[in-house]
Amino acid sequence: MSAETESPAQPYDQGAWWRDAVVYQVYPRSFADANGDGEGDLPGVLSRLGHLADLGVDAIWLSPFYPSPLADGGYDVADYCDVDPRYGTLADFDALVAGAAAKNIKVIVDIVPNHCSAEHPWFRAALAAGPGSPERERFIFRDEPNNWQSVFGGPAWTRVPDGQWYLHLFDSGQPDWNWRHPDVVAMFERVLRFWLDRGVAGFRIDVANMLFKQDGLPDVVPGSQGGPLTPGHTSMPYEHQPELLELYRSWRKILDSYPGDRGAAPACTAPACTVAEMWSGHPDQARPYLSGDGLAQLFGFGLMPTPWSAEEFRTVIDASHRLARETGGSLPWVLGNHDVPRMVTRFGVDQDLVRAPTPEVLLGRMDVDVELGTRRARAAALLLLALPGGAYIYQGDELGLPEYLAIPDEARQDPMFERTLRAFIGRDGCRVPLPWSGTAPPYAFGAGGTRLPTWLPQPEDWAALTVAAQRDDPGSTLNLYRAALAIRRDHPALGDGDLTWLDAPPGVLAFARDPGFTLMVNFGAEPVPLAWHHDVLLASGPLEGDLLPPDTGVWLA
Ligand code: NOJ
């Protein structure tokens, strides 16, 4: 592993920009379509930067836009250092970074190091070179598979015509790299530098816990599950291998070697960050990565699977916040992303179905009270943005979009749908192209009034949810997010720091942040008195005099 310098990395600066940043996730295929072909693209993102500047976010994270056959929506990368023609060109990327910089918005890109695409030149070379070749060493080929299962369903091994098997922890179009091969290590160092040279402010690291596999590739013990690294628990043999910590330290050194101004990067005079995707069942699993000399951040995913319950929310917040305090690490809060059902829908169903999804739920067959889910999602947004630390907002959540459950089977694109033998409808429902204006699909998703169908169909009933419809409505979800971000930007209590829980009635979460800020969210069924305040800064819904109605959140001063 090549290291930039021999000196150990210093703990991260407590004032680093990313510690309290609000980052907006752009899923490029579904954000905005500048060439009118029904798929989003980078010029589309550039053309809609005004929306993001008005919203008031600090940075955007771009999900993959690299050349890809889209076996997994672009998380199957055929070339890590280019832009897929469907999304534009490298010049379009540079224009986007510059345009964002002009609006004070940083750009984070997605790096996918666990696997590439079956179309990556090195995988094609490995297939052509045959068993025993040096080309195959960069991947994980074996004469016999072990019992590992793909995260997407079905076996994690696919046989090639010469009889060998290759490992893919996700789709068969996503062969896993062999991270014990120096070519792979060196290649990703070049990839980091390539994007740093173009001015990115950081990297979101895909499945950051899985890159190294246990020596000998032992079978998974039947019945075991990936879980906390504490005595009595097991971890999968393809996650949390000790070499990961060393790898992320080496990446940190590369990022740190890019201080100050960099060439084409007017946006980025700040040290770049890393934010790691690790779905871990227990904070102890995350702890080693937060020691401060490797990864900058781990996503704080705990709230996403949490049902609408004050007690359950508090448990998750406490665990994550305590971990951040104890380690000095940073776990930005997340309520939505391109892998989970949208929160309007999660909060709009019987919450026992969130605790234990049934086969019917996996098929999207359940009653959803969108109005209730919207109220709760708005309250949750105020909670998200009041918590100590950074936050990620998934595109469309600022519009209060629900999950689109009724996508016809033949239009579904997520490989999970077929790999689970259609037992799970997959993640397409949160990836539907955004509605910008108009009263019917495609809601001006494509520039120039194009009426070409979008790559995933949009619902017929989103007219009231478009950006244009919400822009001038003071009560809209869009304006709630804008107001919250504007207050957050100026209020000295918000952003990084600490919180103090306040005694609140059952079903109510209340915490104070210094100086002079209180959050209350009523998860219960009855109105409760507003307490601890002089002024209402912002409420997620109408208040009843001095009462906070159910499913409502409020910021108090
Ligand atoms: C996590 C990404 O968020 C998800 O969309 C993708 O399918 C898997 N990693 C595999 O890359």
C-alpha cells in the first residue's frame, strides 16, 4: 500500500466543513434531463443548481455517473475516470463543479471500490486470459464456489464458460475486486487523484465494509448474520477485515495531500472528506473506523429503518450521538436515500410493518396514508436538521415525494426484483424522475418541453408536488426545508455540537441545544403543550394555539 508520507494522520479538525454540512444527494439519472432523452444528465444538474442554492445546501453528492451498462443503476462501473455519454462528458462534469462553486456548493462523488462492472476492461481481460492468469488475480475466481449469497439474492458466484466461478456480492454484472492485489490498490489511488484534481470535495464510499474478504473464503456459518463485532456475535467473512482500516488511512493521506487551491477546483479549497456507506447492526461495528485517522464520516443510517415512535427514535439518536461523542467521529444523519422506501411512505403505513415487513410489504401491497406520512415526514425533517452534526437529504424528500409503488413490473429496473425472483419489488420507487413543473408526466423533467417518456414512469398525481407548484406556497414542504436550512445556517445552536434531552410527556421528543434552541416532536396521538419557549421559529404544520398537534415538530427559541 503506497503511503503519501510516513507521518501518522492527525485527528480530523473539529471545525471541518463536513461536520455540520447539509449534503443533498443527486441521483443523476432522475434529477433533471437537459437533452430531453428521458434520462437525467450532468447538464441537467447544472441547469437546476438554482433549486439547490435556493434550498440552501452546502454540498451535493452525485451517485455514479460513470460509464456503465447499468446492471445496478451505475453502481456497476466500467470506467472510473469518465462520464457515461448518457450523462454527458468530463467537460460537463467540470462545468458542474464550477457552476456549483459559483453558488458555494461543493461536489462529492461516489466511489465504488468493492466491485466494478463485468464490462470493465480488466474484467474482460480476466475472462479472456483464462484460469491461472495474472489477469484473473485482480478478481476473485475459484474452481469451486463457497456458500456465500449475493446481497441482492441468489448465489454470490457465477460460472464462466471455462468452468471457473467469480465472486460478486451484488449482481452478476458486478464482479468483486481482489483488494489484496497491488494493481487494484494502485488503480483506486489513481481514481481518487483523478477526481480530486477535478475539484471534488470528497467521496462517498460504496459498501465500504466489504472490500477485503477473509483469507480462504470460509463458508458462512448457516444461520449466522452480519452483526456486531462483540463477543458472541458473528460477522460475515466478507466484511470488516482488518486491512480496511489501513486502506482508509492510506486514502486519508492522499486526500490530505490536496490542501488549498487546486487547479480547476475553485470550489474546493477545503480538505476533502470521505463518507462511508456501512450498514452495521451495532455501533461497536462502526467504532474502529471512527478513530479519526482514516475515514472522515460514516453515514448515520439508524433512523431510516426506525418506525414512527419517540422511544425508538430516541434510542437510535442516543446510540449514534454517543458514538460520535466518544470517538470524536462524525455520523451525518440520514432519513432517505436511493436504496430505501421514501419516508412519506414509511411513516404512512402501519408502523408494525416497518418493524417487521411482511411478504406483502416487500411487494408494495399495503395501505399508505400519504397525508399522515407527509405530516410525519415534515416533522422528521425538522428533527433531522436540528440534530447535532451533518445531515444528508435525498433528492425529492424536500418535495415530500412518496414512494411510487405502482410501477408496472415490466418497467422495473432494479436487479433486486429479478434476483429475488420477484419477491421484492426493489428500489425503483424512490428513484423516479423528479417533477419540476406542469400537471402531468413528465412534469418538465426534460428540458425544452420534451414529452419523451422518462426512464422510470412517474405517477399521474404529482402535479401538486412539483417544484413550481411548491415554490410560492408558504405551507409547502419545499418551503419548510428552505426555511429550516436558512435558520440552521444562522442559528448558533444548530449544526455540530451537543444536545440535552428535556423531560417530555410519553410520545414526545424534546431536546435543547445551546444557546437558546429547543426542538419538540409529537409522535403521539394527542396534542401536547408547547414548553420551554418564547418564540416559535418554525413548525412543520399548524399549531393549535399553545398546543403541539400529533405528528408535528417545532423549533422553539
Ligand atoms: C450501495 C448502493 O447505495 C446501492 O445502490 C448499490 O446497489 C450497492 N451499494 C452495490 O453497489
